Amino acid sequence: MQPKQKKIPMRMCMGCGEMKPKRSLIRVVHQKDGAVLLDPGGKLPGRGGYICTDPECLKKARKARRFEKAFSCRIADEVYDALEAALAEAAPEAEDD
């Protein structure tokens, strides 16, 4: 009898639309108070969406307003700028795993 193979959770990147392992993506969360921020640990409460560590994916998602559609809210340009900065910091950490 073979040991049971552990299922790897898959999530879709909101930028490129590819299905990837959840651990290789970064979660973006929309909290009840309206805040939109990166959740590198994946534990913050709120509605979540996933993005690759590639800055191009964030640009594609921003242009197509995918986060706004997923979270059903308007997202200010300052929030996207903050997400880009946080993604630039989080990307090297995610590649080390």
C-alpha cells in the first residue's frame, strides 16, 4: 500500500491567471475596515486574493482592476504603490523558501 500523497493547495494568480502552489504566491487581503494590504503569512482575516512575486503580475492585475473586482471596492493608487513597494521587499524572501 502506497503512502497517501499530500495534496498541494493551488491558487490562481490575479495577474497572469496561472494556477500555482499556494506557498509560492503572496496573499493580498481586503479587511472589513477597508484596508488592502499584503499578507505574506497568509493568516490575516478578510477576503484574500493571490499574486505572483513577479512585479509584472501586479501591473497586469492593476491595469485590469482585478483586485477591485474581487474585493468589490475601489482601491486608491496609493494602495497599489504601497503594494508594489511591499511586493519588492517580499519577493526576495519568497524566493528563499
